[in-house]
Amino acid sequence: MEEKQSIFKKIHTDRFRWNDFFIIPMFLTYIMIIAGEVLGQLIIGLLFGNAIAKDETGFLEITTMYLLFIGMWIITLLCIVVSKGNRPVLKALWTAPKGNNVKYLLLGLLIGFVTNMICAITAMINKDISIYYDSFPFLQLVIIFIAVFIQSSAEELVCRGFLYYRLRRGYRHPAVAIVLNALLFASIHVGNPGVSNLALLDIFITGIFFSLMVYYLDSIWCAMAAHAAWNYTQNIILGLPNSGIVSPFSIFKLDAASATDSFAYSVAFGLEGTILSTVVMAAGCVVLYVLFHNKEVKAYDPWN
């Protein structure tokens, strides 16, 4: 009995509660995601109705596709605020963590843009894709960026916000929170068009990369920005599929007929789901580990 208690204490923190058992917060996170999607669709339907179908430019279609994730924000924040046990997570989302600042927000935008461009330029050099300039409607592009940020930050909120910190509360080793939230992050993309096992592996490693930003940089803002910049660069600037979803509105357009599968591009899924993207994201994980693993990590703990 004492040996079992010793193992339990090695795995779990002193704050561990029965509802911190990893299956429970993961299941709750799934429910919040589903409820958020339903609420988002209701909100978009009420606000825009038939206007989406009447818009021939595709601007409303892609904007509302990203905006519907506002439902995930609403549901998740409600779950955090209503439950006293979850309420400390709110502090981790604002400026209490030292890394939640403008510098790391901008760093995240740079990371997302650079990593995506590395993959895109390689695919172009390898002649897997060809893009051409279409238009640059500034105001509409700003509006879509806000919508993309809402979508990307919503996924970060549930995975690297709620789930990550709930798992950190109950388990001593940060790898539990890092790996399990990345696993859930990958699983919510299972239904995306053109998804493959390699795509899911890529998204899983990307989830670990974003989690390491939260752990080492103490900044969910950095992860939110990196996620948003990757999606916006890929989908809205370059006109490439974002996790299999093609935007009808973008600065550049893809010559889809000439696109080919390779180590750098997936016709069905885009830059993601390729060997190159997987390696780039894994390299990001390695860089963060090498830079910070020997330093004392004092990540913000909302439960103290």
C-alpha cells in the first residue's frame, strides 16, 4: 500500500483531485469544443443568414468559417468562470504569466510566418505548387486576420489553455500536459478534408511545439500568435489549403491543376501533412528544448 501511495505521489501533485484524472479534463475539453462549434454556427447563422451564399467574392464564406470559433471562446470561458475549480485558468490567459506580453505576441507571429514560408518556398522551388497574384483588398484582409486569430486562439484556449493547465494541476511532470493536449489537438483534425496519418502526426508535433512555447516561454499569447500567423500565411496570403480547407478569398491563388504531392506538399491537405512540415515543427521543438532545458523553468502556476 505504501509503495502504491509513493508511486501515486511521484506521478500526481498534492493538488490532484479525482476530476484531474486525465480522461476527465480531456473529455470535458471535447465537449466544450463540440458545444462551441454548435454555438458558433448558431451565431453565424443568425448574424449573416443568406448573405454568405449571396457573396460571390468568397469573403464572407471564409471570414464566417473562422469567426464561428467565437462560440468556442464563449463556451470555454463560461466553463472556466462558472466552475470555481477552473477559475484560476483565467489568470493564465491574461498578463499574469511573464511571457504574455507584446514581445512574445510578435515573436509568435514571426514564428508562424517564417515556418510556413519555409515550407511554402521549398514546395515552390521543388515545383510542387505554383501561385499567382490575385488582389490586395486591405480592409477585408485585416478583418479576415481578426477572424483567423479568433479561430486559432480558440483552439489554443481549449488545448494550451484549459486542458494544459488542468493537467498541470494534477500531474507533476509537464510532459503529461504537453503530450496529452497535443494528442487531443491532433484528434480534433481527424475529420478534416484530405487528412492522413502523416497529417495527424504533423499536427500532433505542432501541438507539442505550441505547448513548449507555453511551458518554456510562459506565453500562451506566443502560441496563439504562431498558430494564427501559420494559418493566415498559408490560407489567406498564399491561397493554399489550411488543414485541407481551401479559402475562396486570398492575396495569391494556387494553380491547383499543376499541384503535385511530394515531401513538401500534399494536394489533399496542403503544406501540413508533409514530411517537410513535420520536420520543421519538430525542429522548432528541438530549438526550444536546446535553448531552455538547462535553464530553470519558472512557468506561471495559476493554482498557487
